[in-house]
Amino acid sequence: MAAVAPLQDAGGEVQLGDDPGAELVRQPSGERLVDAVNQLGYFSVVGYQLYILEDHISLPKGLRAAQAMAVLTPVPMAAMAVSTLVGGVLSDRWNRRKVFVGVSAALAGAVMVVPVVAPTWPGMLVFSALNGLAFGSFMAVDTAVVTLVLPRAEDAARDLGMLDIANAGPQIVAPFVASAVVTALGGYTPLFLFGGALSLLGALAILPIRGVR
């Protein structure tokens, strides 16, 4: 996970951030948007994987959806473990955050087309691996960005609480949103496109955030 070093001003007050040249005006509201849309896009699809395997993916003969789910689940987890470490280390080494968050979110959006164009078992494995890589890198560096956009150290607990709501809230509502999308738009292809659009929106939402390189 990308490291964050506190700064001190002339009076000894701790300032959150890792870049002495960064603007003092932070934008936690923008970071909340980045978190919310990416979490909603990711969990809307991931939470429905069992149903996707049952109704959308062409599985090999003899492989049931529940069995496929047991095989599929460790794939993104392993990919996340790798990308979390690599993304955090490279972000620290190059002292860049926004590019990692933006590229990771964009990749998460782009890979949503894989099960649309290749609704097969190999396609689902490729999708899960790439999605795990994207989400792992996003979460590692985005956590560092969260600390860098806090405007005042004395309000850090409140602001972190709001950012945590932006993370957890979409995970709670994602199953209901996914159900509405599948029901209203007729199938899982719209769900993948919906999740991809949200991730791409998250990639764009990181761009206006100031005070972070």
C-alpha cells in the first residue's frame, strides 16, 4: 500500500500530505465520488457472479455454476494481492497517485467488455484476473489519495468517516442496483456495461482533484 508521510508547518502543526508543493486546498468530495462509483461498479458485477455463471456464461460440460464459482473466486484475490503490492510500491517510487488510480479504474471499466464479447468460461477467467489486477491497484493507491485530500488534520476522523461511507455504502446498495439493472434492461450484458461505465466515470473523476500528483 502506498505510504504517506505527514508534513509539519512552521508552527509544528501536522499537515496531511506527502508533497510539499501540493496545494493546501483539498477535495475530499471529489475523492468520495471516485470511491463511490468504482465500488458500485465493481460490486454490482462481482456480487452477481453466481447468477452470471448460471445464466450468462457458457460453462464446460459437467461444470456447474457453484463449482465454477469455487474455482473463480481465488483468481481475482490472487491478482489483487499482486497488484496491491506492485501498485503501491511503484506509486511510492514515482511519487504519483492520480495516474495509478485513473489507469486502474479505466482498466476495471474496459475489462467489463470481456464477458460481453466472450461469454465463455475462459473469458470469465480472463475477466476475473484482469478485474482483480485493476481493483487491487486501485484500492492500494486510492487509500493513499484518501489521506492526501483531507483538508484539516483536526477534522481527519470526520472526513475519513465520510470517505468510509463512500466506500461501504455502494457495497451495500450494489445488489439492489444490479437487480434493477438486470430486470429493467433485460440480462447481464447491460450489467457489465453499467459497471464498466461507472468505473470509467471514476477514472475521469480523479482528474479534477487538486493537491495530489
